[in-house]
Amino acid sequence: MSDITRRDVLRRLGLTLMATGVLDRVSAEEIHHFAQAAQASNGGSYSPKALTDHEYRTLVRLTDFIIPVENGKPGAVAAGAAAWIDMLASENAQLKSIYTKGLAWMDDAMKKRDAKDFLSGTPEQQTALLDLIAFRRNASLELDPGIQFFTMARRMTVDAFYTSEIGIADIDYRGNRPQASYPEPTEAITYALKRSGL
Amino acid sequence: MAQVTSSTTVHDVVVVGSGAGGGTVTNVLANMGVSVLLLEAGPMLNIADLKEHMWPYNVPHRGAGPKGQAYTNEPTGFTYSATYGGSQLDGEPYTVAPGSDFSWFRSRILGGRTNHYGRVTLRLADYDFKPYTTDSLGFDWPISYNDLAPYYDKAEQFIGVTGSIEGIRSAPDGIFNPPGALKAHDVLVQRACAKNGIRAVAARQAVTTVARNGRPPCHYCGQCGRGCTTASNYASSYVQIFPAMKTGKVQVIANAMARELVTDASGKVTAVSYVDKTDGSEKQVRCRSVVLAASACESARLLLNSKSSQHPQGLANSSGKVGRYLMDTVGYSMSATVPALSGMPHYNSDGYGSHLYVPWWLWDKHKDLNFARGYHIEVGGGYGMPGIGSFQGAVNRVEGYGIPMKQAIRDNYGTSIGLSGRGEMIPNEDSYCEVDPEVKDRWGIPVLRFHWKWSDHELNQVRHMQQTFRAILETMGGQIAAPGGRGGGRGAAPTTAMDTGPQPGSQAPQTGQAGPQTGLPNAPAGQPATGGRGQRAGNAAAADPNRPPISRGGAIIHEVGTVRMGDDPKTSPLNKFCQAHEVKNLFVADGAPFVSNADKNPTHTIIALAWRTAEYLAEELRKGNV
């Protein structure tokens, strides 16, 4: 990491954490990881540590399918989901194996559909495959490895997205801020009572 | 044993343990001018280490564990909470006897479990002190409500407790500060309860909503479990011990793991020997008196391990009752997705955890019930901070990918309501701890072995919780999810660290024990999956399909009653001042003196009892009686 990047990251952490002073709890190693993930979530480049370039690009595409851009609102790619997954996989051999094998399965499955690999398939071919492995009801000896892998990739992509700044804004979580008082949520109560019939 | 370093100073009082009991004794004695040496088995708490207000993306792994353990079914550690402990501590095993199921949660930090606990603050009712008189089960306390009421008053005025005056016999009113407004789901629960003849009232939480003793009022960020940087909620560390240290009367030795109490020929305690965990050396501190507040089971362990020719069964244990009558709270949870909440205008629902609770409403109807003692209900719900696993329930339900899945997540967010029952367990002869004859911890200190059995009273109480919770949730149109989370018991898989939904008041610490998803997005936080080293795997209860899904012993982390008080030295180690009958300068000030474990979370009574014990001890010291 360049000095400038490190300084930027420290400043960013400092702005976020100064109020509570927890910066000293974040180790240098964590800052290093965070810097790379932050770069990726800012649309910057990320050099995968666990996956090959090909595997990583396939994973990025997969996360794009799982949480795409929605009416111009950024999705999993902008949130750096693939970088986050790769970062964890680089620390966890079991996870790395799940992704290496799973992404290879995706390529093999696409070969059976006459494409070179998953990334080379047409969007229609890609969607057709995902429509099979995204549902438990399609379980079969042939598809099970794909279903298991996609379930994990979806789970981690959803987690990565909704724990990012982008995802937290997307889901409209309004808390984690000091308030002088706790006002009655009148509008919400009226809505809920009306619909509940209570 | 290695050479023991002993100081020549004789301290007036040595307190072992710094949780609710130890913190209270330390603070009260210091303010009365008595000097205290406080031993804590864990490190000092550094306020700057508290993770309040952190976002998940402030940690690179965002709560999944530094190695992504959440996804490979390994414990993640306590990423965000102020928990500093768990049911598995390196080098500190315990064992569980065959046929028993028990987990023992320990904290190793200044302030102990008060740093993260649920902060439910309930007085025992008058009848809770006389259970045997009421129904011929269990045992009466040697004190009455009127003996303890002045100390509940003092504790509430010092700590700050939310609540409202209700005049309910099962839930005596206290000196409350104003509660926060009810949240939207609270209003639904309150109305649904009313339709079922049940009264729900403002939660009684150890949170000050007004400025108090230099502590600013609560700022309603909802992150009480991470420790409070403004000390607006109660933890013994920042509310009692740090201020007490400023009096100059208190010395704290951290990383001091007590090994045994040393006695002289007259049978009095003269010193506490401990392991200095920083270098493994053996040390002793001399004392005029000692107060054990190491947690109910650790205090029992310390007494049982303090054997000598004079005290072959351990110190203060001629009765053989040390370790006996171990109790936990009965736990059961149910949650539902409530369609009425879907699409509701979002608001900041953080507050201070639970704002609503249900006191036991059938205290005068037990002759019509098939269980003898009551329970209260804690309520959870709202829009929690997103975290690892928060939305997996919705994802698993709808499957697929893309915008339809994202819409399901959106529709589901904040629609889950959870109810947790917290009930009274009657002490029995089959639930106790003893010293394991073989296993020792990393410092060579013999460890505890646990024995556990629920009776039909507790199992039937859980059946009543099931019926009641279903009725309440269905009255508001809720779609019941599988019982889940801590207190869900059998069949309930632990959930992951972060939890965006129902966080009932006495919530589990954010356990960080990764596990398979329940398919329940917002279940109360999961229970630790396994106990200490040496504990057999599995759950005996799981073999019996007719058994209701009761929590495992110890899972609610309300273990009390191992060194009980009573007027008869033949049946109780402690007298009515929590002073050992046989050792006049030995006191116990945690949950161990409890004679029963009412459906009231124990911390408030631990504090009130400890306060009373401290005042009594100060007077006895002044008179030269100890």
C-alpha cells in the first residue's frame, strides 16, 4: 500500500471513529485489509489474494447478478462484495476451496452449454444456469454442487452488500446515531395499527 | 506450587470479582471510607476499546470473524460486543456430568458481564422471598422484601432505571426515571397482549434517561451491549469502579485469578492467593476480610478449593451445601413475521433495547396451572443495524437472486417480532456444581463439574410460554417462525453475531458463535454452541420428542444459588447478611447467596444484596467484629 493510500485510509477511519476513539483497536493489519476492500468499493482496482484473476472476475459477475444495480442505485459490485469474499477466502482455506471448486463448476456447467466458460456465456445462458442453481427445488445429483456453491455465494454477497455503506443506505437503516430524546414513532404506529386491525 | 510472593500490607477488604456484586461492594465501601483491594481475573476495561457506534464496515471482516469463520461454522469471537468471555475460555475448562447439559458463560474483564448484559432491572416481589411458604416448594429466604427494599431504592437512584408506576404485585414499582416512548412493534405487542388479558408495561432497564452523578442521559443509540462510552447505562466498571478508584480508597489488581483462600488456626481468612496471569507467578494478598463476588459458580469453586485439615470439605462448607441448588432461568423464545409491519415508514428504532415488557400476570392463579412459578416476557423487534446474517432468513425463504430477492429483503426488514420468556426455576437436588476430581485449568486449579436437571415445573412452564406467545403473535397477524435462538432450545440453531431484529431486553450477548442460519432473519442472538472443554457433545433433551424446547442449563446466564443464605448453619453456608456462618470475615456478594431464582433477572437483586452486605461489613469492621 502506498503511503498516500494509507494516509487516506487512516483519515477515513479517523473521521468515522474519532467520536468513540476506537481507532486504536483496529490493528494495522486490519487497516491494510480495509484499505484494499475500500479501494474496491470505490470502484478502484483490487488484486485478488485467494482467487486467480479469472476466478475473481467470474465472482464479480456473479455478485452483480445477485445484487445488481437497481434504478441507478449501486449494487454488489460497487459495494466491493467480491473483494470482501476474496479477502476472507485468503484467510480461510475452507472458504477458498469452496470458491475455487464452485467457480470451476460454474465454468464446467457453461461448457456444457457450448460456451468457453461462465464469463464467455451470453447473458441468457448465464441467467439460465443461475435460474437452475438459485433454487433448492432443482436439486439433483448433477446440480447439487452448483446449488450449494450458489447458496454460499449468495449468502456472502448479501452480507457483504448490506454491511457496506451502500447497502446500509439502501435498506434505509436510520439508527446508530445519538439522539437527544426518543420520540414516539407516530407515523409508523398509525400505519402498523391500521394494518394489524388491533 | 511455585514460590508465593506475599505482601505485608493487610487490606481491610479484599473483593474477588468486579461484576455487579464486586462493583457494588467496592463502590459502597469506598464511599464509606473503607479501603478495598479488588482482584479481577481479566484485564482492565479500556473505555476506548468499546465498539459502540461502530459500523460493520469499520471492521474488515464486518463481524464474520477475521477468517470468515461465520461461513465455516467456527466461532467468530465477539466482534462488536463488550462481552470479553464466553462458554469456552482458553485453558479454563469445566466438565459436565453424563446425562446433564449445562453451559457456563464467564467474562474475564473489569466489570464482568455487566459490560454487555441485557440490563433488565426487576425487583423480586414480596412472595418471591417466601416461595416455600407460598407453595411448599423450594426454600424461603432468611430476609423479606422489606429488608431489601431500601437497597433496591438506593440501587435505582444510583444506577438509573427506566420504568413506570404500575402497582402490579408480581413487579414491585421502584424509583424510576422516565422511559423512552414505545416502538411501533411494542404498541402491537401491548395491544395484542391486552386482547389476551395480559398487561404489558414500560421496560425496566438499567439506563439513566436523566443526567445523574456526572453521567449524561442515554443517547438512544441501541448499542448497550457494546458498552456505553457515556456511561449512561449501568456497568459496574464505568458506573461504580472507576468512580470508586477516584476516592483513593480502591486498588485494583487485574489479571489476578484467585486460587484459594488462606485461613489461620482460628478459621478466619487471612489472605487470598492468586495467579498473576501476566507472568504465571503465585501471589498472596493479606486481608482482614474478604468478599467473594467472582460469580456464583466461581465463588463456590473458590470455597471448595480452599481445603485444609480444618476445612476438609472446603471453606464455609460444613453444611455440604456449597455448590448445591444451582439455578438458571427458564428460557424459551418465539418470533413471528408480522405482515402489518411490512412497508411501514422507517424510523430510528434503536432506543435502549427493549422498551416494553410483560410482568407475570397469573401470580394468583397457580392453583389452576400445572407449574408453580411464573415468568415474564421480554419483547424484541425493530430495524436493527444490518449485520452478518441479518437477511438470510428472507433470502432462504425467497431464494433466487437479483431484484426480486432484494425486494423480499426490503419487505421483510423490521417485520419480525420476538418474545422471550424468562421463568423461575425451582432449586432441586440434582442441579449443582462440584470440583472435578481430575481436571485442572491451565494454572492447576481444579475445575467445576456440573450436574443439571429441569423438573416438570419448568417444562410445563415452557409449554405455557409456547401457547401464550403463539396467541399474542397470532393476535397481531404474525406468522410464527420456528422457535429460535437462545432460549429456543432444542432444534434451534444458533444464529450469527449480528442481529437486526428482536433484541429482547436480556438479550444474549452478541455471541459471535457462528452457526448455520435458522432461516429466521431476526432471531434473538444465538446461544453458544458448545460448552467448555471436557463437556460431552450433544443435548440429552434432543432424544425426547415430548420434551418442550426449554433452554439448556446455564444458557440464560442467570446461574445463581450455589452458596445460599439461611438462618440454619446446617443447611446454608451464609447467614442473612451473606456472611459465612463459620467464617465471620468471609462474605459472598454475587448470585451465589440466592435462595430461589425468581422470574426476575438477577442483577438488580445482586446489587441490592451486595449493597446491604457492604454496609453490614463496614459496620462490623468499625466495631472490630471481623
